[in-house]
Amino acid sequence: LDKKNTTVAFTAVIKEHRNLPANAVVVFDNVYINFGSGYNGATGVFTAPKAGVYVFHLHTLSNLNGMAYVGLYHNEVYQLSSFGRAVNDY
């Protein structure tokens, strides 16, 4: 079984700190895996190439003494968010 032909999965990261404006699409600068070619590294948009159940894991890190808020949307409809605020920490 060739996973590259049957599996849809992507793993991507942002390698350095970024300040993004509100409502910006996060475009990952390093894509490690993109089985099924669902993630578009130019636009930051994932499009499911086939029907199924999809699971997303999201991790964020704020600036020192800062705040981080990232929302996940499905077809421009809010689904969930990740929020973090740190005092004397990241």
C-alpha cells in the first residue's frame, strides 16, 4: 500500500516569529509532508482532495509577555481557535 497515493495529510510549520494582521491567512513557510496535495503552500489554504474525516492539530506560541490568537475556519465559517497569553513567559 503506497501511503502517498491513499493518504491525505500535511505537516507544516512557520520557522520564525511573525506578527500577522487580524484576519490574515497563515501561510506556512516549511511544508514537510503534503500527501494528497491538499495544502497549498502559496495561499495557506487546505482543500480536502477526497471525502473523509479530517483532524487538525494546531499549536501556537506568543511573544514574551504577549498574546497569540489563531482561528480555524472551514469555508470561511469559524470552527475553533487557539489562544494564549503569557506574563513573563512565552
